[in-house]
Amino acid sequence: MQRLDETKRAAILNAAKQRLGQYGVRKTTMQEIAGDVGLAVGTLYLYFKNKNQILIAVAESYSNQHAVDAEAILRSPLSPPEKLKSYLCNRFRAVQDNRLGGSHAGELARAVIRLKPELQAEQNKIVRDNVLGILQEGIEQQFFKIDDLAQDLEVFLYSIGYFFPMPTTEQFYEPEEAKLCFVIHWFVQHWAQQ
């Protein structure tokens, strides 16, 4: 089996992200992506058998970046309240960049959900687990006094859900990071006073 160059694969994904964001799923072809990278179409097919594989790989690259960013924040020396804010603001910016990264973000999100619906559930679980871990650390270090962690986690996640709209929905509002920070601060203060 031929060993594939990871640098070329990354260049293909980068070109695909750009083209998909600008032109959408239906108007993007394998030939155009190959041309953007400066590869022969046959070479592109060595890396991805079809456009669906590219769509999934693009979505997974966002997930992989989430994991890298989260790991850095969760292992940082920040206090649990600072970690909570840093982690959620990082997620807010990543979701916002993805959603506003082109006029076809909704089309791309719908295509990925159709091809790999479990990816969204996996990402939601990762965010939930990371927030839970930060709250547990905050309890252990006595930053937070939370009597019913499961309930408070659920209420908190519902409260911040507004700030993470799915790119598949129409854009009726644009959430603000400052208001997300306000909600996080309110919960941190509440948990510190219990």
C-alpha cells in the first residue's frame, strides 16, 4: 500500500474548507479541489475516494482541533472558573468561525449530519464531559459548592446553548461572546456562594 503524505492531505482539507465555504457542497467538485491544491485529480482520489469522504474529513478536522484546544486549556494552570470561561469562549469562537466561515456553512453542516449523524452527538458529549470535568475540579479545589452536580450541569448547558446555534438553522440572531461571558460569570458566582 502506498504511503500518503500528511502534508498533502492537510493541503487538500484546507483547500476543501475554503472552496466548500465559498461555493457550497453542490457546486464543489473533486476536480476543483485538486486544482486548488495543484494536484492531479488521480492523486486526490488516492487520499479521498469521493467528495463525501472529504466532507467527513473536514468535519473531523474541526473535531480534532477542538480536542487539541480543549487539552491545552484543561491541562493549563488556570483556576477552574478561568478554565470554564476559557474553554467555552474557545468553543464559542470556533463555532462562530465555522458558522460564519462562508455563506454555505448550513449546507455543509446538513451534508455532514446526513453522512455521519453521530459526529454531532459525539461533539456534544465531549463538551459535556469537559464542562463536567472542570466543575468537578472546581469542587475538589473548593472554588465551587454544588449540591446537585448533575442538575446544575444540565441547567448550565441549557443556559449556554443559546450561544452555540447550529449552522443548519437560519440566522435569526448573532450571539455575543460578552453575553456568554456574563452567563458563565453568573454561574461561577452562584456556585462560589452556595
